[in-house]
Amino acid sequence: MGSRSPSLGDSLDSPDPVFERILIEDATKVTRNGERGLKFHESNGIVEQTSSPKRRESRDVVNRSLLTMKSFGKDEIDLEGGKLEKERDKTIRSSRIVKMHNQALLSGLAYCISSCSMILVNKFVLSSYDFNAGITLMVYQNFISVCIVSMLSFLGIISTEPLTWRLIKVWLPVNFIFVGMLITSMFSLKYINVAMVTVLKNVTNVITALGEMYLFSKHHDSRVWAALFLMIISAISGGITDLSFHAVGYSWQIINCFLTAAYSLTLRRVMDTAKQVTKSGNLNEFSMVLLNNTLSLPLGVLLIFVFNEVDYLSKTPLLRLPSFWLVMTLSGFLGLAISFSSMWFLHQTGATTYSLVGSLNKIPLSVAGILLFKVPTSLENAASIFFGLLAGVIFARAKMRERSESR
């Protein structure tokens, strides 16, 4: 045998695939050589019958040795077969673990890239193109989402609840808040840089915590309140030191914080009621995406006329640029990608990892917003932004501990 035996120092949990391959090849070679030798001697049997007794005796010795080698090769393959089967099972188990890690990593990257890209593309459309029809942009993005989700549901790839009048009546109040949240986000993003938007969005956590305390009698520990206090300080200091401060943009962002908090607080109650009026008694995320975006379309079209965006759309030359429509369509796909990737990531990891990654995701987003759009900033403002982002991470960690202790 040309193969080596495993030494005592070799680990059974980490087998050497090269060594196993050589072992199998050598055993196969022994078997094949033995079979070829036997066939050769059988084909020359007539010649060897006329040979001397001494030659026949030597022939018998050779045949016995070849048969011994052949049986030895078979036994070794049988012995190695059990070991190889165990190693194969270990390899399958380890590949499953690696696959799970890869799924979590891929879903996390997809979520981070889609969420960052969505905000940056919206900022590009509203600021770089100087597009003054944020409601129209919202309606177009939601229309793309409705088309894609409806097509996936029709093909049977995803399952969605049918939109009945009872379900629409229950969901309509929260949809008003949803539309207001999207529109105010568009308006604020037009005037405020991306870094400050991410810092000011932390105020939403403060309003939500206060709402949970008064509406649901939920009490938070001191670490959560300390993180919320840091968020308020960072928002105030960031606004004071913001070199591109815009009062209109900050006003829209404050309204957006209240609407976002109201949406998250009312969504819990509306979901429980909506599940009771569905046919299946359940309301998955795809159904909520379809429901929200579908109901937002007639309301959005109405607001386009209220805010007199029709006159602007009829005069602007941007609608005649194919590149502008390409960017608009891309923003619609990214909006839906956030929904799918967030559900995928949440399914692969959990709520704690999801919230922490969401907080950490604001850091590269803020840096990219400052660099891509060449935002004028100072050392004080940069420090306030970093302080606010750090407060967001501290808040996510505090919420994790609070959730684990409540269990």
C-alpha cells in the first residue's frame, strides 16, 4: 500500500480530503492490479501447464499473494467505508451550518445595501435633479411595488390576502398615517442632508417610547432612557451646528418623526383587528406591503392635485429624460427590495440582530451622504452626527438587554 496511516495527532473531526482520496485510489489500484494479474495468468494457463513443477509452484505462490492483496484491498475499502460515511455525514452537517451563516450574511448585506441605496437614490432624485414633486415620486414607487407583489402573488411565488372591503375599512386609518410618513420623509430629504436626517430620525424612538409608556403602560429601564436622552442631545447639537440648516426641512422632519411613531404605535392594534377580518385569520408581511401600497395610490393621486404638483409636472423637462425615469424606477425597486430583504434578514437572524444592524447601518449611510453630495460640515457638526449615531447603537443594545431580561 502506498497510502499512510493516520497518526495519533490527526483530528477525526477535521479529516484530510487529500489523504482520503489517495487512500481510495491506492486501494482501487491494488484491486485492479490483482484482477489484471489473475486474468493474465488465466490466459496463459495452457503455456504454464507444460512448464516445470517448480514454475507451477511459483505461479501458485504469486496467485495466492495476488488473491491476498485483492481481499486485503476489499477489506480496507469496507473498513474505510464506515469511516468515510461518518466523515460524509460530518461534512453535510458542517455545510449546513456554513449555509445558514451565508444566508444570514447575504440577507444582512442585502438589507443594508437596499436601505442605504433607497435613501441615497431618493436624495439624488429630489436634490440633484431638483425634482419638486415628492408626492408623485412616492406614488410611482408604490405603484411599482403593487405591480411586482401582485405579479409574484399571481405566479404563486408568494401568498397574499385578498383585499376585501372589511379589511380596507380596518386598514384605512393606519394607511393615512403611512402616506403622511412617506410624504414628509420626501419633503424633509429634499432640504436636509442624509446624515442629519438619520440623526433626527432618532427622535422617533423618543416619541415611540413615550407613547408606549402612556398607551400600553410599558416601562423602560434607566439604560433605555439614558440612550434616548443622548439622542435628544445629539439632535439638538446637530441642528445648531448644521451649516446647511433649513427651517422648512427640519419642520417636515419633526412632523415625520411624530407620524412614524404614530404608525408604529397604531400598527400593533390595527394588525390584531385586521387578522380577524381576513379569510385565513392571518396577515403576513407581503399582504401588508400590498395593502399599504395599494391604498396609498388613490390617496396619493388626490394629494398630487391638492399640492398642485400637476402644474409642475406639465412644465418640468425632467419627465422627458430617460435617465430620470430610470432612476425613478430604480428607487421603486429599491423600496420593494427593502421590504423583502428586511423580512429575509429578520427570518435568518432575529429581532435583536435586526435592530442592531439597522442602527449600525446608519453610520456608513451618513458618511456616504456627506461624501456623495459634498455636504458642507464642521468638526462640531461631524461630532454631533457621530454622537447621535453612537446613541442609536447604545439604544439598540439597551433594548436588547431589556427584552432579554423581560423574558
